[in-house]
Amino acid sequence: MTDTESTARFSKEPERVPQTRTIRLGAGGSTIEVLADPAKTSGIMSIYRWRMSPSSRGPAPHFHTTFSETFIVEEGEVDYFDGRAWRTLRPGDTAHAAVGDVHALRKERVEPATLLMALLPGVPREEYFAQLATVNERDLSRLHEAHDNHFVDEHGR
């Protein structure tokens, strides 16, 4: 078979397009894209892309008891709280919160921002994100508790 025949044969095969689930986070326009859920990584990690709209604020200081989170800024700027101080993250910057570490994100600029979030081990957060958009205030604490989000004093927010 020649290189031309090989190329022609492969070009006839349908192009595989990755399937990404997008979750809307309320009416503000922010979304979460599920890039790799625990089932795709044998439970090793979960990867999400958070597209923060201009009005998105970010979560208050909190911690998790069963997983760590790593954030990588793709676009825009966000502020990251490491439990002691805030710092600005720009495209290419990374922040990591180990299991039990207090952390928070805030976006005070009007420009949108995009973050990758990697959770280790893999945690299925899709239902949590989906429910955040519609949960009533009365059930919000129960939702956070059920999904290992433990909020702390908002000092410094």
C-alpha cells in the first residue's frame, strides 16, 4: 500500500469527536464542561473546565475532606485564596489545594475567565454543579455537605 492509499483509507473513516457534557450554572452564563469524569480515568481524577461569565464570583473559602483540587487558568484573571492570603492567577498560573486545605476563588473583574479544575482522586461533581443552579437556599447547606464542600469563615473575602 502506498502512502496515498493509506491516507485515503483513513480519511474515509468518520472523525471521532469527543463528547463533552456542559452544565449551566444558573442564569448568569457560567458553565462547567465535564472533560473527564471518574469513569473515564478509572477513578484517578476528574477534569472540568469552568467558564466563568463576567458576573461570576466564585466559591467562598471552603475545604474538602476526600479530594484535592488543582486549578489552571486558561483565560482571564481570578483571585485564589490559599487559606492565608489572596493572589491573582493569570493564564498559565496554577494553584493547588490538598485534601483539607482551605481555598477559595473570586473573580472581581468584568472580563470572563476560564479555569481547568483537576480533582484527585476522581470525584463525580456533575450532579453537584447541576443542582447548584436550581437548589433553594433552605437546601443549599445539605447539598454542600453531601458533596464534601465545607465552608469556613469568610475572613478576607
